[in-house]
Amino acid sequence: MVTCLEIDRHDLDIQLSRSRLVKRAYGIDEIALVPSGRTVDPEITDTSWEIGGFKRDIPIIASAMDGVVDVNMAVALSKLGALGVLNLEGIQTRYEDPSEVLKKITSVDKGNFVPLMQEIYKEPIKQELINKRIQEIKSQNGIAAVSGTPAAAIRFRKTIEESNPDLFFVQATVVSTEHIGAKGKETLDLSELCKQMNMPVIIGNCVTYEVSHQLMKAGAAAIMVGIGPGAACTSRGVLGIGIPQATAVSDCSAARDDYHKETGKYIPVIADGGIVTGGDICKCIACGADAVMIGSPIARADEAPGKGFHWGMATPSPVLPRGTRIKVGSTGSVERILKGPARLDDGTHNLLGAIKTSMGTLGAKNIKEMQQVDVVIAPSLLTEGKVYQKAQQLGMGK
């Protein structure tokens, strides 16, 4: 019998042309999880994980998007056992009172949306608001997790350090340890940043084994995996870049495991983007993720600042908008979305309950065991036998 270790990686390639072999990659909609010979009572499953010294009971992070996380949402998520990340380059740090700005974004028509966003985000970021928002979260006993692009990490580094957030996420569409910058422009040394910042630095996004391993060596406290699968993201269409999440998460998790063997340091992998239902979360964990970062499911919370709308971080770009505003609606409180009881039948309520039930069904007592369950390629998983649901727009047919 041939083992996986004996298979040359080129044996798995597909011939694109006479001169080029390409790799087949899979999305989370194309895989399924396989039950083993045992089951576990969901009530005794352990879904906890750790990031930057903070233990969380729920392996869910809310994305650093203006329609998803504000100060109140960050505090609420912290108290529920999850985590929310505040965007340091968004509306919260440009406007003392963002409420009127948010009303404009949620009420504008489709044709005028991008010009409005570009105008709104021309307002300069105010360093005093960076400090104010971080202190507002901490004063309410929330975990102050904040996010900025590499450019923001350069420009506002001193302010961020002085404000002392608990976690700093450095996020870009694609991040790497080797950047060729324009002449005369300062570039970010990720290794130096991780060593010198007085807080854990989480870095993303990436989709390959090699880059993940490099980011871990640079000192990342965790890495985020995913380019372009987000509900409000159009990077794949605009830029043509990305790897489907099941393959990306699995490859980056392999880098984490190898790095752990080499150094004894365990660096969490966070699947970021394209994750909507409890089943999506379960499949990401089974592919190797320690946690997930989600936007649209939390944007549907009654407390979300977007009030039923969700838009991407790169949407306001003055040059090349790579995102759009989508209407997700408001379906219940953030507690209902995370912990239930579920009021909807489409897998978007009681996400924690879905994780625990899936783990119990698969015989996994904790996240590490969930990462080892069997996975199969199953392109018909979401459509097989669902004729009536599809016809009646119910459950998985919505």
C-alpha cells in the first residue's frame, strides 16, 4: 500500500498545458467530515483555544470590518468567550461619532455606494481616536484586539504601543516577509515588529505552507489564512488571486505542525474568510485551523454597527475598490448567533452548538482531536437529496 509520504507531490498535479503542471485546490464546500468508530457527548467537548496568552472558550473571531466590530461589539464578544477585532483604519478612528457616517453607508443606493465610501474614508485617521477606542474597550473589561495594515503599523506604531492593546493584528490582502518596496519608501520588517512590539502580533493573510512557515519564523503569535473568500470581498475577481480555503488551511496548518516539531512553539492558525455556517467552521477546524475569523455571520447581529449591512476592508480604496456592500439582514442578538438558541434553520445561529455537536458526532473531545478527523472530497455534499429544501428555499436550500 502506498502511503501519503511516498507520493511525490507532482503525482497530484494536473496538466494545464504541454509545459505546465498545476495543483488542484479545494474549497470548504467541496469537502465533508467522516464519523469515526466513537462518539462523544457534546456537553463534554472542549472548544477552547489560546491566542497571545488569552484563553478563549469559543474558537471564533469577528473580523476587523466597520460593519462588524465597534467598541461595544468587541466588549460583548469578549464577555461571551469569543473575540472581536477593531479596525484602526476604519470609521471608528476617523470620526469622533461614527453613527451618522454609518447611517449614510447603510442607506445609500448601489450606484453611489463606492463614491460615498471613498469620500468617507478620505477623512484622516486621528491618532487620539486610536488611543480612545482601545481604552474604551479595556475600561469595559474587553480584550482590546486591534488591526492595521502594514502601512498603518509603520505610521501609527508609536501610538499603538503607547495605547497598549492586548493583541495587534497586521492584516493585508497578501502579506510576506520579503517585500520589494518603492525607492525612498519605508517598508515593514515583520520580524523586527514582532520582536519589538510590547504585545502579541498576529499576521495575515497567507495561503501557502512556505509563507506560513516564514511568518512563524518571523515571530507571529498566530497567522491568518485566506485570500478572497469573504462574502464582501471581490479580490479574487478583481485581482485573480487566492487558494480555496480547505487546501489553504490544510497547507498552512501543516507548516504550523512542522514548526512546532522544530521549535516546540505552537502558533495558532486562523481560517479567515468564506465562513458562514457552523458546518463551515467545523470543516475549517478539521482541515487544521485552531479558530476562524468571520465577518458576515456577526454582521447579522442586532448589535452590529452595520445594521444588517456588511462591506469589505478594501472597498473604500480610492484607486481600486476590492469589495462591495452586501445586505445580510439582522437575525438576532450576537449571543443567539454564537450560543443560541437557534431561531433559523440554515446553520447561522448557535455556532458554538454546531461545533460541539459536530465534534461529538465525530468523536473529537477537543480542537486538536477535531483537527485529526477524516476528510473526504464531496462536491455534492450540499446538494445531494436537497431537492425540496432548494425548491422551497428552506434550510440548506436558501
